[in-house]
Amino acid sequence: MRVSTPGKSLTQPSNLLPAAGPSSAQFGPRRTASPLATLTLMQITPFRIEEYMGQHEFAAKYLLSSSDAESQTIQEILALEPGAHDAFLNHWCGYTESPGAPWLRDVLAKMYSQIHPDQLVVLSAAEEAIFVFYHALLTPQDHAIVETPCYESALTVPKSTGAAVSEWRRSSANGWAHDLSALESLIRPNTRAIYINSPHNPTGLLMPPEVFRRALELAARQGIYVFSDEVYRELEHDPATRLPAACDLYERALSLGSVSKTYGLPGLRLGWLACRDTSILQNIISFKHYTTICASAPSEFLTAVAFRHRQKFIDRSLQIVLRNLPQLCAFFSRYPGLFEWTPPNASTIGFARFKPSQDVQSFCERLVREAGVLLLPGAVYDEPRHIRFGYGRRNMPESLAQLESWLATYK
């Protein structure tokens, strides 16, 4: 079931992009969120990524496809600040505010240049953010565009609203390049949302800056909302290549953040959406009243502590991936008959093509069964010839060695 609540009227933005980009006058008229409440029966397909990981992740000894960076203990988080341990023990375990605790939103807003704490909503993980965004916005009369391949729910959830969905598909054949003319051709008069993702899951590649800005400009021409999945932001392998947050460039862009990936704290189960258009945020909060209502009080406390020191988490994760990635690249160079890939330049993951004609999923299932090494078959991204590798864990070299030992016997 889905419920959307009336949106507030929007004002013409004074500045959608920095001075280097086109002026707001070039973007044309804007549309407001739908003023009609709708009720539809939600139908959704099985979540293949999570079902495959759920089947194997907690049984396999060697996790070589994990998407998150190495995690830490609660004790390590509390050790960041004097008095945090006692304060945590005395923290009230009641309900929290639906948008998120004000003191947590204040910490998170510091990640952005144009976002105030009241322009940010805390959710129970990035997955809830994806779910409530689409269901708070889309109706069966609407159209959405999704950059693919992608984390599966970014494509299946908008379909579950009854809206028409088009894929802005990228291909390994040209190094996963973005075709802006293809994106422009997909836009319809009823397009309400465009989903983009940088750094990208599963390829680990950054969107080129000119593509990023152009995608926002195309959306702004028709007042289309842009859902910018930025859960790997701040884990660029070269920090100088970091893109601005989409919410800082365009008023109708929502930037998705998460504690899980770059910062390695998935157990806290918190994500957030930042956007200068408060009407869509209010719709999201209204829909959130039907999902989680509010976030976990202990998780909000621990996230606030961690993010007052978030550079420590970034540095730690970056150190791990920069140590592991050359080893993974060397591994692929030793097996040119089996794998090829476009090396990632951000995040903890990469997407390799499996070159033999053998079924990829069968290969991965045999590997985890015989060697205890978990790889994620690309069929969950509708890329059946690919495999997702993860290199954000400290023990990746050990997992890679186990894979190589098994390959010595592979026929």
C-alpha cells in the first residue's frame, strides 16, 4: 500500500548550479509534487542481491564481494570522545523525531555546502530512503529513469508504484561510459524522477564531472527530481576527484548518504536524504510514518559520535582499499583468460567480466560451496557475464589467496 500526502508549492530557485553552470532561467518551469493522495496495490519482484547474500554471507568464510568497508566495534566508536561511553549508557531509548534527532541532522548537514539541518531527513538505512522516495513521489501516471546497472531496489521499487520506468543503461563494452544523448531521449513530459549513482555500484566508477552537471541540467529543464545515490561519496581513491553533492547544485536533487559503505558502520542501519526542496522531504516524512516512524535512538547517538570524527573513518577505509586494490588488479592480470574489468576509481567494489562461456552463477555457487569464497554473480544486476568483487575488508588478501588456490584446481 502507498500513501502520498499533499506537497507544498515550490518557489523558483535563485540558483540551481554554481556560476560556472547555466543560470536557473535556462531550466524552464518547475513542477510541484502531486497534490493528490493515491492508493495502489504494490507488487514487487524478489530482491535478488539480498536473497543471494542472505543465503551465503553468514556461512562463507571468505567474503570477496562485500560492498562495505571494514567495520568497527561500538567500543571503538565511543572511545573517540571522552565521556561518550557513560553518555551512551544514559541515552534515552524512547522514540526519536521522525526527521531524525536535531543534533544528528546538525552533524550530517556539515557534509554539504548548501544544506541546513531542516533540509535533511534521517532514515533507517539507505534502503528505506530508496523505498520512501519513490512511493512518496510516483503514481501510475508518472515516469522514472534509472541509471543501470544498479543496486536492484533502485529499479524494482519505482516499478512497484505502477509508474513507467526506463533504464539509462551503461555497458562494459565501452568502459561503462555514459551516453547523455540517450538520457535526454528517455525524458518524457511525465518524467518525475531520475536516479543516478556516483560512485557507482557495482562498477566502482565515478561519473565524469561534465556528465554529472549535464544530467542535473537536463532534469532541471523540466523540474524533474534527481535521486543521487552517493553512499560511496568520500571514498574516491583520489579525493581530488570528488564530485559535489547533487543537493548542493540543484534544488530538486536529493543526495542519499549512508553510514554503511564509506564509513563501514552498516550495523547502525542509518541513512539520510538531503534536499533543499522541503516539500518532497515532507512527503517522505509522511510516508515514513507508515514504515519505521523514526530511527533507532542508540544508532542516532553512535552515528553522531562517529560523524563528528568521520574523517578518521574515511582515512581508515581509504587506507584499506588502496592497499587491497593493487593486489586485486595483479590477480586479474594473472588470469587474463578468466577475467577482465575496468579498474574502479572509487568505493570498495568493482565489476569484472567472466570470460569463459560457463554459467557465472554456477561458477560462483561452486566456488562458495567448495572453497568458502563468496562472490556476487552479476545476474542480480541483469549483467549475467559479470561478477562483483569487494576489496574493502582487511582480510581481502587472505580471501583472494583462497580463491587463487581453488582456481588452481578449477576445470
